[in-house]
Amino acid sequence: MKNLVMLSALIVAVHSTNWTYAAGNNENGKMLFGECKSCHELADKENRIGPHLVGIFGRSAGSVQGFLYSEAMSSSAFSWNENTLDQYIAAPENFLQGTRMHFGGIPDPEDRKDLIAFLKTETLDE
Ligand code: HEC
């Protein structure tokens, strides 16, 4: 029983740490981008496993020259903005069935907000 009480206290502590982090935190956004970094360049027009993300805000989906997109992405007709990014990052396959981006998604909306805020400050204009 004593263990159980300690465990609950620990859960509450961890939870409140996350909560302070989630309040528009650039550090959190940067940390989350760590999950994208192996596949995406943000400040360099160089494609990796995924296309570079330079100038991503306002860019048409599937439009980087020389990158081989999925059929789903290359035949799509939308642009990247806070809203489309938010939906794609939440669950890539749900947003765009057939996408080649093999990434599970970030379920927490506050985390996605932090990540998108980070992308906004870090991406270079095209
Ligand atoms: C395992 C590699 C991988 C990871 C991790 C990954 N991506 Fe991707 N990403 C891809 C690939 C591959 C595509 C191309 C998808 C397609 O053609 O359907 C893509 C496409 C994209 C696009 C569309 C770009 C365009 O030119 O239309 C965005 C935006 C994007 N990813 C953002 C992210 C973000 C933000 C993260 C981290 C939360 C992330 N990705 C994590 C591989 C990855």
C-alpha cells in the first residue's frame, strides 16, 4: 500500500513536469524534432530519407525537386501550414493514406504545438 502511494506521487510529479514543458516550450519542440532529424534536414536543402523542410510553411505538399515521394503525396493538392502539419504529425497514415513517412505520430496536441512552433523559428525561408 505504501508503495502504491509513492507510485501515485511519482506519477503526479512526472505529469506536472510534462505540463510545464508543454506550455509553448521551444526546448520541448527542439527535443521532439530529435525524432524527425534522422530523416529531415531543416536548415539545409538536402534530402535524406525524407525531403528537406526548408521553407515548409506555405510549401505545396510533395514539391521538393529530386525527392521521390509516395504516389499519395505527389498527387496531393494541399499546402503545409500549422493545421495540415498538425494533422500529419499526429498520425501520418490517417492524414494521408499511403504516405511513405514511416513515423508513428505524436499523439499529444501540446507536444505538436511546441514542435510546430520550433519548426517555425528554425526553418529557413526558401
Ligand atoms: C523514418 C523517417 C522519417 C521520420 C522519422 C519523419 N519523417 Fe517526415 N517524411 C519522411 C518521408 C519518407 C516523407 C515523404 C512521404 C511521402 O512521400 O509520402 C516525409 C514527409 C514529410 C513532410 C512532407 C514534406 C513535403 O515535401 O511535402 C513533412 C512536413 C514531414 N515529413 C515532417 C516530419 C516531421 C515534423 C517529423 C518528426 C515529427 C517527421 N517528418 C519524421 C520520413 C520521415
